[in-house]
Amino acid sequence: MPDIVESMESSGGRWKAAIIRRSDGLLQVVLLKRKEAADPGQGQAAESWALQGKSNAFFDDLAAARRAAQELLAAHEGET
């Protein structure tokens, strides 16, 4: 499992971009979508994050990875 260096959520909270450190030391951005599943016995929703995709770019600079993560979130902000 890659190490999550940093993550950020979209303003609506439905999307998350995580910056992960790969085994080769490079950084990659992954996109996650919030999933909720109703728990009929409790009347609550269970929450988890589902992987939606990975960037094709690899970074050796955290600032560049952050910019890519912000762009990825902005591109998906209006999607449901």
C-alpha cells in the first residue's frame, strides 16, 4: 500500500485527491469519491472512499503534485 503524503477534499466534500508516494519514491495523485451505504439497522450511513482513477503523471516535487491535485478536484467539482 502506498503512503499517503497529503490529501485534500473538494469544497462539497464529495471528492478527495490524495497524493501518494510510490515505491519508487515518486509522487502520484489519485482521485477518490465519497460513497455512502445506508445501514438499515442503525438508520445511519456508512462512509468510505472509492478509487476513481490515478493521474498519469509522476512528480518529484510536492508543490507540483499539490497543483495537480487541486486541478483534478476542480475538474470533478460539479460531478455527482
